[in-house]
Amino acid sequence: MGEQRVRVRCVPAVPCWVSLMAHDLEAAQSFYGPLLGWTFQPGPDRWGPYVWAVVDGVEVAGLGVMAGDWQPPVAWTTYFGTESADRATESVRERGGTLGVGPIAFDAGRVALAADPQGASFGMWEGEPGVETWMKAPGAPVWIELRTPDPFAAALFYGEVFRWDDRDIDHFEVRYEHERVVLRSEGRSVAALRAALGTGPHWEVFFSVADTDGAVRRAVELGGSVAEPAGDTPYGRTARLRDAEGGHFSVIGPATGS
């Protein structure tokens, strides 16, 4: 009997899935598996080879390879949940964003890929609805952060696309803290938008680790590299890394002395 897995449900208005498009799927598995403690199970292959990354029986991320001759840069994509992919993509167009793909059927839902007016790529996922179920265990994505020249303009864009002002404040909240626009789901901070210069606008994925400095050393051993060294932040000790094919991501663990 195969390993039982729990599917992370679509949570409207907030990031609820992350997916890596790699050039070499086996190389990606060989890097992220030992680093984050992932096991892998086959996933849908409509766009090419794809696997689920699993932690403690829960699917936490997807890894795939784009079929065909087109080879985009290796990158992680953050997907926001939505009740209607059609309505969300139309809103993207109306508010100055760019639609790249979809909406199209994928696994048990529909997805679309887009870019905001400042150029940050993101995905939209219409799937089986549910409450926020992201884990805090090592290996799971626990924080998503938009780095952009104008976080307030970005907040207006995403707020209109995903209808942030229409949400029940008992389950969803937008606040300003630590110089960031922060999204809270079910009482937990899950994402932020903050000002960042000197880097292209993008959504950065943070994976939980038990020891940030140890994860940095392990990433280098596995063929990755350090983009930003480990340091303490209001949310924990973080480091920005590159995987073996150059894809950027971050890790976050307990702050020094905590």
C-alpha cells in the first residue's frame, strides 16, 4: 500500500500552494529531499513530469519540469486560492496585470499564471475549498513574501484581485507590522508584502527548518549556494539560498537564543 497523503486545500485570498519548475527533476529531488526532509510521490503530468513533495503525510509543494523546448529560469511560484479562476484572471487584466497561462484544468482544480503590474509572477488556484492547513513542521512552506518597489500599490492590486476587503475578519486580516503589509489567515501570519530595491519583484518562498545555519551548510553541501547569509528577523532566523540549478528560496528557523 502506498503512503497515505493529505491534500492541502484551496484557501481563498491567501497563498496556499508553491510549485517549482526545474530543468532537471531528479536533480531538484536530490537537492530538496535531503535538505528539507521531503519524500516524493508522482503527481499529474499534463505539463510534463511532476511530483508532490510530502512531509509527515501532507503534500507541501510540487516540483515539475516544463514539457517542450521552452526552458524558463528555475523558479518557485506562489499560488493564491480563489473561488473563481475566471473572475480572478479578468480582475488581473482590468488592474494592469498580465495573464500568462490559463485558466486551465490541472489535477482536481483550475490554475492560471500571471504577473502583477510591477512584474512579480504568481499563480491562481481554484480547487476544493477548505480552511488554512499549512503546517509548521520543518520542510513545510510557512511564510511567503512579496519583494517589490511599491508594496502599497501591490497590496491594492492583490487586494482587488482576491477581494481582501470582502473577507470575514474573524478568518482573514490585512495589517501593517514590521514595515510590511501582512496577511493573516485563521489567526496566523502567512504572507507579507515589503519594499525591496536592487532585486526584481518576486514572491519569495520560506521553508521551515529546525536550524537555519545548519540548513545553509547542508544546502552548500548539496550543490546550492548562499544568496543572503543567515540573520535574525522579527519572524525568525532566515537565509536566502539558491538550489543546485539557481532557483531562489529562503529558509526560516528559530531566532538565535530562542
